[in-house]
Amino acid sequence: MKTLRFILGDQLNTAISSLQKCDKSHDIVLMCEVWQEATYVKHHKKKLALIFSAMRHFAQALKQQQFQVDYITLTDPHNSGSFFEELKRAVKRHKPNNIVVTFPGEYRVWQDLQTWADKLGITVEVREDDRFLCSREEFAKWAEGRKQLRMEYFYRQMRQKHHVLISNGKPSGGKWNYDSANRKPPTTELNIPPPYQQQADKITQEVIKLVEEKFSDHFGELEPFDFAVTREQALKALHYFIQHRLRYFGDYQDAMLANEPWMFHSQISCYLNCGLLVPLECIKAAEEAYQQKQAPLNAVEGFIRQILGWREYVRGIYWLTMPEYAQANFLQAKRDLPEFFWTGDTDLNCLRQCITETKQNAYAHHIQRLMVLGNFALLTGIDPKQVNEWYLIVYADAYEWVEMPNVTGMILFADGGKLASKPYAAGGAYINKMSNYCKQCRYKVNEKQGEQACPFNYLYWHFLSKNRVKLAKNPRLAMMYNTFDKMNAQQISAINSDAKKFLRKLTKH
């Protein structure tokens, strides 16, 4: 009995379900770099380098553990360029009795995978991806019958199920959520530790060269490349965060500073999402830091909530609602994505900072993604499909299961409130409070109207006015609509005039 065990590029962990009970003397582990996956969107160069290098290092680690690995590189002259065709070739080479694969992370791959058994004439066993702490079935059961699928209640259930930050059956510290303690604005006096960096070895250097040669027209800067690419390195990155950054993460997780892309964030999302780390070990490491009094509760709870709460929740939303979710456009946003999202060439300093750092690092932290880049896309009515594609391209941690609910639901409110309780729209005051970006901008954040006014200010009110029919009944927006209704006709006219003028220029660019 010989089994072909197919490992995808985001399943790089020996604990993956498709490797369980592997007979190393007979079974074959198949891994392949395929053109189709590298180009279905034009992924950031660093994202491609990370995935290819991590895959090659993982294959090497499997061989050292005596697994029989069949690894197909992108430049293999016989590489067919797609998962199915490579499976087809592998079946001819190895003549296995069956194929085993772990459930994929993206709907399009799942659609393709369901055809493999019939096309190949061989049994394909699809195993649950048990790296996640909530199965798709468990999430669907939790969601059944609920009018609102709010993350907070799901998160509390996950805390109880996995006994995380629980004391005597109650949440540690007496509260489930310390988000209100995690909104300190930044100061330039903050002593921010340098990020974890890993020097590129020979394998990574070869991959960097490959990406530069084959994907030169893709977005982003390739070097310097200092990502972790092995499990051992990813564990070092996790421990570095726990030791040097976690204690301040809570206070300043929403803060932004020019030329400080990492702040106190962990930088481990890309390692979690490709499999080099698993969620529970990250959660337990943070919980232990709290128990050892190395980090305060607001920081530890905030970090754990992102993994045990938000990450598991958005995956649940994705699989519960696909494929319809991909078409969601509740606010009927139709504007094209501005060209400066690729270049950073804009007078709005907050956008320039975030786009430039994204281009350099394939990274931006969640407030940059939500309240600067996403907020702008929401206020200006950019087409959700174009925004989704941009986020999927530019971030090293972006896979559709995690990217789409964040963009469609949290950022754009395109799902009409399935995920978020309100649109996360804001004027310039929020960005000014949580960053120093406005100090170096040509626009004046305190001005509400005219050529010098921060565009976020009038775009915010224009957004509320334009979408009033669909949003006015939202109780979390009642105060803002009351404020809008107190404006005089001259103020409203100026808002509309400034917004339309700005949007006309935006469309031209």
C-alpha cells in the first residue's frame, strides 16, 4: 500500500494532518512550486520568496527525517504549472494506491481539489486542517440560528473550550476583553526594539534570484530579505516577540509612527499562515509570559484575541459564506483602485507611509491596513474586488481565507454587517490621534473644508451622506447622523463640493 501525500505551500508543518501515520518506507510526499499559484494574482516578490524558500527548507527537513520527498521546483523543465497536472505526473511516476491531502485554505483550490479523484481515477482523502482550533463544522454549529455573528461571543467560547486565560472558570482579571486599554497614542520617545531578522542562507539566496528573474514585474521590493524560513527560525521570531515586544504590544497595538513599520507587533502572522508556527503554541507562549509576570494582561489578552478570536473567526466566516461572499458589495462601491496604491505617489502622507512600507516589507500592521488604507478605500467607494485583490497581492500573510473577510467584512462593510457591527469609517482626527503622520502632510488635519483640508474629513461626512439609506438605521452610527443633521446647508454644500472635487481627481489618476 503506497500513499501519495500532497503538501500545499501553506501547510509547512510536520504535524499537518496529511502526514499523520505516514509510512516512510513506502509513502511519497509530493511538494511542487507551480506557476499557476504564483501568478493567479501577482503576489509581492517577498511573499513569493518567503513561500518558495520555506517550502524548500521544509522539504529538506522532511528528507532529514527520512520521509521520501518528491519536490518539483518552478524551473523543472517538466513542471506543468498547476497542482492537478503535477499530481497527474506524480501518479504516473509513483503509482500510488491513494492520495492524501489536508483541506486547503482557499475556496478556488477546494473547488479544483474536488475534481481530482474522478479525473485521476484514484481515491483522494481530504483531511481536516486541525492546526485551526475551531473546525469548519464547529463554527457552522456555533453560527446556526444566530442573528448576528459577533466575534466577541465566539472568542469567549474559544477561551473556555481551550482553557486560555481562565481562572476558576472565569476570565483572568475579571474581564474577557481589554481592548479599551490598548489604544494609547504613540510618542516619538518610545524605545521600539529592532525587528527579528534572519540572514538569508544559500537556499534563500537561490530563491531570491529565482523570484527576481521570473517575477520582476510583480509588486514590491525583494531585498533586504530577512524573513524566517524554517520552523526553528519562526520559533525564534515568536520568542523574540514574547521577550522584547509583547509587554508593550497591548498599549500601543493601534499606534503608528512614520518609519516604524513594526512598532511592537509580533511579525508572526505570515509564519502562522504558512504553517511554520501553529496557533496554540503562540497562545501558550503569551499566556506563560503573563503567568510569569513578563507581560501585562492587556497585552497578552490582546495578542491572544487576535489568534484565538479573530483569526479563527474570520476563517469560520469565510467557509460559512463562500462562494457568495466573494461577490458581496452592499454599498455598491464601483470606483477603480487608484494607481498610487501601487506606487505610494500621493500627497496624503498617511497613505504614502503605509503604501511605501507595504512595498518595502510586504507588511503593515492591522491599524494601518484598517484605518488608513482600508478607511480610504471605504470612504472613496473603491470596488471590493479590486481592494481584495490588492490586499491579497501585497501582504506576505495574505491568503484568501483570512484576507477576504477582513477586507469585505471589516474594512469595506461590503457584506452589509455579517462580520462587523458598523463601517470602520473615520475622519483625519483618528489618524492624527494614533500617529505622527499628519505632522508631515501637506494637508491640514484640523481644517474641515477647502484646498488645505485633510481629505479624510470631508470624505467621511460625504460617505455617511451618500450611504444614508443603507446605514442610517445602524444604532452605532446614530450619533454621527445626529451630528450631520445639525450642520447647516452651507457646511453640507462645502462637504459635497470638496468631496466631489477630490473624487474627480482620484478617478483621473
